[in-house]
Amino acid sequence: MNLWILISIPHDQRDDNIWINRWIRPSDDKDHLIEIKDSLNSVDELSFYTDGSVQNGIPSHLRQRLDDCLDYRSMVINQGAAFVEISSNLQFFTRIVNWPSSTRAELFAILLALLVCPRDCRVKIYTDSNCSISTITRFLRSRSKFCSRGFNNSLILIYIGILIRDRNLDLELIKVKAHAGDPWNELADELAKKGAVLSTYHQLTFNFGSQACRFSPHFENTLIEQKLRNFLSTMGTV
């Protein structure tokens, strides 16, 4: 297991796309997110439907049967994350990898929506994931500076917290019932499923952008986003 140390140099001038530039690797995804953010830059109230999708198997573009996957590393669980902003119908979906869970996909979708919100915006996010709402709420209410240690998907949660504070967002998370005929929720679900089977995928980069020295645990060049104690306990039984 590696501990990667990061020391960030403070920027002299605030870049309105700073967090997209820091956390999203150069790709069509990055360009698309910046385009959406630019389109919403003058809006002071936004409403998103977000969703995540987790599918067993292998990406359809690989065209392999599971029985043919002799290398365990080619056995994957597909994860997709998506949002749609209802006043503009702006949409985004992508595929994510590692630490598969429905909550991770749902949290990632919420993070993506917050990435395109302008400063001082009132944001409503509709999600059918009660677990995501409760996880974000508990994380934001925690007063310990080491609170992320007690959460899975810690990097996503840290970034959500940074966005809310840095952009002074007034965030409201609203629970909607899944598969109840809500057209916007059904659209978000469809987009997340499309994201899960894309041939390309997305990973967050580790960059807090502060003057403080931060560290993040990695295992075989993969960021550990499970509770570290649980991860080490699991590895000890392998």
C-alpha cells in the first residue's frame, strides 16, 4: 500500500472552473462539464435529478462472455452516474470504476451536478437514494477534521463538502420514489444506465488545492475509498 503525499501551491487568481480542472482528467467529460457550467453561469437557482446505476458483468463493448474472462481483472461491475437539470434539460452521464456500490454511483452523480453549479446558487437535487442523502448529511454535520475516515466513498464526500463551502451553495437534497413514473427521475435512471456501459470511464484525481500537506492511501495505484480500517481488515483475511 502506498501513501501519496500532495502539497498544492495556492493559485493567485480564482478560476471559476478550478474544481473541474483539478478533479476531472482531460477528456470529453471534462469539456462537456465546463460547457454545461458555462451555460448555467448566470442562474441563481437550479434543480437536478441525479441517479446512479450498477450492473453486473462486463462492458458490452468488450463482447466477451464471463466464462471467457480467465483474468479476474477483466471481471468488472459497471457503474454509471448521471444528472439532468430540469429548467434547461442539460444532461450528463459517465462511467466510473472501482469500489462498486449503488451508493457510490449515486454520490458521484450528486458530485457531478454540484460541479456545474455557479457560486451563491440555490440547488435542489432530487434523488431516489435515501442512503446518499443520509450519508451526505452525516458527513457535513460531523465536526471532526478526520470525519472522512468513518465513511466509505470518502473522496467524493470531501469534494462535495469543498464545493458547498467554496461556492457558498444552498443545497437541498430531496428524496423521490424510484420507478414511480416521475419522468425526470426515469430520464436520470436511463442516462445512468447509458453511462454504465460506455467504453471509457472516469476516475477522480486526488487534489484538494490547499496549502496544507494532505495524504491519501493507495493500494496498487488505486485510491482506497473504503473505510481504511475495514479495508486493512479485509486484506488481512485474503
